[in-house]
Amino acid sequence: KTTRTPFMAGNWKMNLNHLEAIAHVQKLAFALADKDYEAVEVAVLPPFTDLRSVQTLVDGDKLKIKYGAQDLCAHDSGAYTGEISGAMLAKLKCSYVTVGHSERRQYHGESDESCNAKVKAAFRHGLVPILCIGEALDVRKAGQQVPFTLNQLDAALKDLPAEQAESLVIAYEPVWAIGTGEVATPEDAQEVCGAIRGRLAELYSQDVADQIRIQYGGSVKSGNVAAIMSQPDVDGALVGGASLDAEEFVKIVRFRD
Ligand code: PEP
């Protein structure tokens, strides 16, 4: 764990227009403009329409804040009306892109197969996918959270070479904890994150598994982040609602303070 840089990412979902994005990132930059936060990697994941504004700001101020998108098309170009390609995101100097967020799986028909294609598309364009996996409430009630989540992992990583897998980020996001205020206990988060790392070791090697950062996501706030981060296989957080409040997100980034 000590060799993995903690990684806090803010998923803005469909919030903040491009002007609000500028104000928000400026606040983050100001609050994080000291040495301490360099020990923690920080990224924002705004809507597509904000990316150019965020890029300009980050370029101009040489900020250490990274950014990425919330989705990408599995195809590189062509007749896919309404879609955004990995090439376009790479041109905007995105570092990351989330793949398979539960809201996309739930409302936009994202399947394990499309996640696999999108993970590969991200790597084709030099973007690091933040692969989101996690069980719904009925699965947890049945005690099947580990096998369910590992199945999603296997499917999304099918035929992905180790050289790519080692730079992946995985976000374990139990669906029942997203946007509900009901955070998983640190032990619940560790159970599944530990199992994910175990499966990554089986699929690739212990060495590759030890390099991959695994985030927890689901109602993370400044008040609960430290306990979750204390778990051996939790390397960061994917933060939704709380990332829209700059002060709160900064406190999450500074979870060690
Ligand atoms: C998310 O959108 O990935 C998320 C974890 O949301 P929230 O923090 O609001 O639960």
C-alpha cells in the first residue's frame, strides 16, 4: 500500500456548467496550492462540456490537479451521433476516464461487454480508465457482493494485457452506497477491495496487482474518508456529491490532516 499514491477523484456527474467549473477548479487549486497535497493525486471528472475550460485553467496555472471524463465511446470515430471518442479526450489532455459507472450501467444500458470495449478504447488513446464495479442492494443482502463484483471485473478486463492493466484504476462502488448517504463500513470496503486485488493477482501477477490503485466510492465525505483510507487495499476514493463542494472535497483530499 505504501508504494501506491493515494488517489482522490471527484465525479461531478451532470453538474456545473463550464463557467461554474472554472470557479470550482480555481477554488480547489487555491486550497491545494501547497506542498502537502502532492502526496495525494487529485483529479476532477467534469461533464464533457467543461473539459476545455478545465484544460485551459490547468495548463495556464500549471496545477497538479488532473482531469478526465465520465465516459467515452468504444469506437474511435465515425457515425456515432452524440458520442465522444477517446481520441477527442486525449486531445484535450485528459488523464482519466471512468468506465462502467453504475449510473451508466443502470440508465444507459452499459454492459460488461461494453465496459471491456471501453477499457480497451481508453488505453488505445493513452487514457487511464477508472473502472467502476460494485453490487446492488439485493446482491449484498444475498451475501454475494464478492463473486458478483469479481465477475464484473473479469468481464471488463477480458483480454487486457498486463502492461495496460498495471496502470488501471478500479473503483469499488457498491450501488446501494452511491448518493444515498449510506457509506460502506471500512470493513465492508476492505472485504471487496481485498478480493479485487486478489483476483488481479490471479489474472496478472502479485506485482501487477500491487501497482493497481483501488478506490472506494459511495457517500464518501470528510467525516468518513480517513477510516476508509486506513484499510490496506483502499487506495483512494471516487467522490460524487461531496466533490461538488470545494471545501469538502479539499478536506477529503487532505484526509491525513
Ligand atoms: C459516484 O458518483 O461515483 C459516487 C460515489 O457518488 P456519491 O459520492 O455521491 O455517493
